[in-house]
Amino acid sequence: MKNPARAASAVLTYGFVGLMAFLSVFPFIWMVLGATNSSIDIIKGRLAPGETLAVNVAKFFTQVNVPLVFWNSAKIAILATLLTLAVSSLAGYGFEMFRSRRRDGLYRAMLLTLMIPFAALMIPLFIMMGKAGLINTHIAVVLPTIGSAFIVFYFRQSTKAFPSELRDAAKVDGLKEWQIFLYIYVPVMRSTYAAAFIIVFMTAWNNYLWPLIVLQSNETKTITLVISSLASAYYPDYGVVMVGTILATLPTLAVFFFMQRQFVQGMLGSVK
Amino acid sequence: MSELQLTDVRKSYGGLEVIKGVDLDIKSGEFVVFVGPSGCGKSTLLRMIAGLEEITSGDLTIDDLRMNDVDPSRRGIAMVFQSYALYPHMTVRENMGFALRFAGVPKPEIEKRVTEAANILELGALLDRKPKQLSGGQRQRVAIGRAIVRHPKIFLFDEPLSNLDAELRVHMRIEIARLHKQLAATIVYVTHDQVEAMTLADKIVVLRAGVVEQIGSPLELYDDPANLFVAGFIGSPKMNFLKGVIENAHEQLHVRLPDYGEATIPVSLAGAVPGTTVTIGIRPEHFNEQGPASLDLTVDMLEHLGGETFAYARHGNGEVVVIETKNGRGLKSGDSIVARFDPACALVFDESGKRLR
């Protein structure tokens, strides 16, 4: 590079970007390396591959009913994701397509709910679930997540790019509103659905605090709760915790890589 | 083929009236074009016919049946949109057959109609492609094909050529004219392009601010506009307008043009009152070298189109007059010219813009 100022600028830029990338990836590297080391080595700060991977994996499968906790997590995450997408996309479509004097006021009120911290909702939600007899059920974990103000907002913003002439053409073709939604809107907005699927699935899969409160028996617990209980034991075995963490990460990674292209397109806008 | 009638049709959004009482008869097989400037209500009126906008008051009838509250799909219409509005996730074949599928038409019949329409529009090779794999012109033909397969009573076109480039627009214009002839269909067509209107229409409806200004054949509107707005809107380049005053001299009415060196032109108008201010309209092609009336002008700018030349010539008062000439190749900016015209070709409009005859 001929220009020294440009060279210095490039070094600084790449240095900064590299540092940020390292900080992002480091926990993942530490998790993978940790899974191959004993708890003592991890506490000592060893950052090299160890030899206890097989032992850690065996301990994890002995201590945890892996199929059950994965089934619990998957059931909750998939159910929450599908219901959230169905409810939120209908709401987003409705907010954008139907004009009414109260529409914007209602929409703003809904957005305001984003500012209420979950800590303020926990106790009322718990009382509600208790009265409905849903404590210690997976439905209690799913129900509070499906009316997501953020996902409604995301769908409404994406729906702005949905061509109104497609809706008009469908009406002339004889479709009712629900048919327009199902046969035209959903396929056209599939990238938006894919992006929302990844966001909601990851949130539901990693959900910790609410399941911790509402799920009380071992039979109903999810992978995040189990990992947490392993980590908070009197003598936690961090190697085993790392194995559990890796396994818990795999489904979300799989979902992301499977839908990566659609996710990027969805974030940029479904309709071109 | 079908007849369509609008009787005192109005449309309001809250307190704002955008269509202000339209009366219109469209005969079976007629090609009717709505033209007007942006915001005049032409697309709204078309959408009201389609059933995509509610009619606030008045009656819409198709074949003597009141259609105000009938679902768009049951009005016997098909619509072609400006943006084509093809379903992006479906192939051309699926797009064309979609409405029929929802109407419960049997599969072999759908296939037959799609093939027929594809043959008419030369879309046979494109049936299995998705819209994104097609050019603008091909997409427009698919949109027309989607309308044809429904065998509608009336075709509605909402600025269908606006998204195409100039060459393709001319080509598609000819295609639509051919299609009208071939199908003998009733067509209502919205455009702001007066060349489309003039070349395609049997009847043009000129709209301004929700009001019908004039209805007539293209040449009727061109030769015999009812008011200043229609005179200015139809024709390109637009008609020249010169301010004048009616005078009575030697028992003959004249229009004196005080801004043009006191030039006068004799007129014979019933009801013209001496002393009133009027506007004289002269089309660019009505200027020639022999006419009895004349204007002294200086050439400002020239547009050579090959066969003819448009000279934008300025008078000393600053007003610009557009002149069409066949012999303009020798002209250059700054040349002084005398533009002559036959007063019989001049149209006279009163202060309110209404034509004086």
C-alpha cells in the first residue's frame, strides 16, 4: 500500500474488527475447549484442548435425562415459535392493512408494553397461571410469549413493503381476506417468517427465568434449567456443564444455518 | 361483452369528496379511456368499478344489474394493474389459472383456457417460469393473460404501460389494440399518457378533480374541446394560449391581442360581448406561412424530430409560443420569424375557461 495514512487506517480498522470478532467468538471457543478439560483445569484457566471429553460426555448423559429435557425444550420452543408467528403475523398484517381511527393509538399502546420489564410481570403472571391451574405445565411457559409486541412490530414494518396491488388482484380473483393472508401473504413474506422464526425460536429455546419460576418438577424442566442446576451444584463439574452447553447450542445453530439465507433476506425486507 | 353505466357516482373519504357525481355510459365492446392529471380521480373511479373502493353514492350497473355492493370477483370484471400484481411465488401458468381454481373451474377447463390465452399472447414458452424470470413486457402480457382466462364481461386496465420503457410501451400499446379487436371486449383503461388515450380509445373521458370535463372520441376532443382544460390537456405539445379582448370594429367582431403587438383576428361568435377578456387557443400545427393573422417572434429553442420541427419562439412580451413546422431544419436559435395562422383554426375561451362558439 503506497499511502501510509491509508495503511495505518486499514491496520486500525482490521485490528478493531478482529478484536470484536475475537470477543464474540471467544466464549464459544472457551466452551468447546472447556468440554475437553476437567473442572479443575477450567478453574485454573487452561485454554488448550484436554483429554476428558469422553468422561465429561459420559457424566452428562449419566446425570441428565437427555432425551426428556431436549424433548421438553423442543416442545416449548417449537410450540411457542409457531404460535408467536401465527398470532404476530396476523396482528402485523391487520395493523398495516386495515385502516381505522383507533389503529395507531392501539399500535402505540402495544409498543409501549415493550418498555415494561419482565421482572414487573413475573408475579402477576405467576398468579394468573396459578389461578388457571397451569403451574408446572409447558403451556404456562408458552402462553406469555405468543403475543410478542416486538414480533408484531417486525411483521407490521415488513408488511409495509407488501404490494397492496397483490391484495387487490387477489380480491378480484375472488379470495376472502383470510385466503389472501394464507395463499398470498404468507408465501410472499416467507423470508420475514424465516427471520422471525430464528429470533423467536432462539428466545424460546434459551428462555430461562420464566421456566425456572413456573416449571417445578424434574419431568417438565428444559435444557437451560438443567444446565443451570448443574452449574449451581455444591461442587459444579464445569466440564460437564460445557458439554451440556454445547449440546444446548446445537439446535439453535442448526436452525440458524438452515435458514441463514432467508434470515438475511428477511432482515433486508421480504418483498423485492 | 357488456354494458356499463355510472349514474351520479360519488366517492368521499370522510368529508373530502374526490369523485363528484360521474355519469357515464359505456357501450358493449367500447374501448373507453380515463385521462386526467395526477390526483384527478381516474384510478379511484376505475377501482370503484372494480369493487376495490366503495361507492359513497350513485349507481354502478353492469348489464342493467346494480353492482354497488357486489363482490369484485362476481362483477364479471378482470383487472390489469400498473405493477402487474403477479403472485411472485407462482409460475405463469399458476398465476393465470389462480382465479379459475378459486372459482371451482375443473382442471382440464383451466388448462384449456390458460393455453388459449397463452397462445393469444405468445406466452407458451414461459408458462413454467416465475414472474421474476420475466421481462417487464412479458410480465405485462401475463397480467393481461390472467385477465383473459376469466372471460370477463369488462376488462379494467390501470395504467398498465407506465412501468415499461418507451419502445416496449409502443409495442404493448399495439398489442392491446390488437387484443381489443380480437376479443371485441369492453375495456376501461386509465392512463395519464394522452398518446395512449388518443391511439387506443373509442371514447375518452377527461377528468379533473373528480369531475368529468368532457367525453368524446379522441378527434372530437382534439378538434372541439369544451373548455380550456381539455384543450390544454389533449395534444402534445399542448395548445398555445394567448390572452385577448373582444372588440367590435366595422360591424365585425375581432379579438385583439394586446400582448402581441395589437394583432387582431376576426371571429364570429354568438354571444361574445365586446370588451370581455378571452383566451385564444392555437395548436402548434396551425401556424403556417400564409395565414392572415400573424405574430412576430424570436426562436428560443428548437426540437428537430426529423419529419417536423417544434420551434419554441418567444414574443417580446416574454410569452413562449410553440410552432410546428415541416420546414424548420434551416432555423436556429435567435432567428426572427413571423408566425401566421388562419383565424378559423383559433378557438376562443371565455374568462371561466368555457369555449365560446
